Amino acid sequence: MAIRIKKHIGKPSKVLDENLMLNSQYTQIKLTDYVRDSQIENVFIFDECASTILSWVEQSKRLKPVPEVGGFLLGRVEELHPHFNISLEKFIPSKDVAYNSPTILEFGTKVMMQLDQQMDKYPDLDLIGWFHTHPGHTPFLSGLDQQLHEGFFKKPYQIAIVLDSLTTYFDTGFFTRKEDGTTSNKADFKEWVLWKKKLQK
Ligand SMILES: [Zn+2]
């Protein structure tokens, strides 16, 4: 798959400054509660981002059979040396994917171009990761998911969020880099984040 993600060079490093956090509505996910080993300690998901994801997932459930859907996460990074906190502030749903089915999602070039355009609109935000659903097949990173993640989301703080859209509370895995640099997967999780309990307001 051809993916081209524009490099944003020369921008100041992003921090979760106090004013931003004071003036924002968000939910804090303490990842250490869910996963054994993570370079990311906390994920601050802004309400607008969480609700955009939720409505994108709900919309996919009107189709039968329910297909995989996805998108990209923009936000900021706070370096804690050696760990990170991240904020997820904007969700960019991938509307014109090359192909999707109940078990496959191929982003394709069109959504990458759309992502570039969206990122230009938010110069203060970085590409923090990507999101996709696994309708009925639990949160995990498949071989293809891992290839995409290791190929295009190489930074230590970039994450892959996978949500099972056919579970009652939307079981969700936040897959991040472990201390050894590899990316976590299903076996590393003590429990899933229940999106509808934790993040729905
Ligand atoms: Zn997948």
C-alpha cells in the first residue's frame, strides 16, 4: 500500500500545556491500569475527538454486514523522559478508503491525501496514531495492522487504537510501544478500555 504522510518539519515540540488542559474537556486513560508495559503513561482524549470516533463507529453499524472503519488521530505529545503522555484532540475519519469489509480495511492513497489536507488545518497538532474497528473479532493487531503500524507510525509515542464494534461497551485496545520498542498486542492487556463506559458522556 502506498502511504505518503507529509513531514511537518521545524515545528516547536508539542507539550500539553496547563492552559490547554485547563480549558479543555477530556477523559484521562491511565494506560498502566490496562496494559503491562507501555512507553505511554496517559492518554488524554478530548471530548470532541471521542464523540467523533463514537459516531463514526455507530454509523458503520448501520451497514450489514458491519464493515471495518478507521481514521487518524491528531494531538500532542508530552515527553516525560523516557515515557510520554499524549493527547488525542482531533479524529479524521477515513471516508474514501480503497477497500473495506467485515475483516479488511485498506486505507489507500485518497485518504492519505485527505489526511495531509486536514493536518494542514491543524498546524499545532501532530499525527499521534490511527484507529480502526474489528467488528466481532476482538481488539488486536493483525499481521497487516502491524506492518502498517511499524511502517508508517514509527515514532515511539504513535499508537494504534482498535475497537470491537460488535461488543456491548465497545472493547478497545490502545496498542503502544513497550519498553523494548516493540508494539504491544492482545496478550499484553489485563483488560480492555470499555469505550462506552469510560468515554461516552
Ligand atoms: Zn485490524
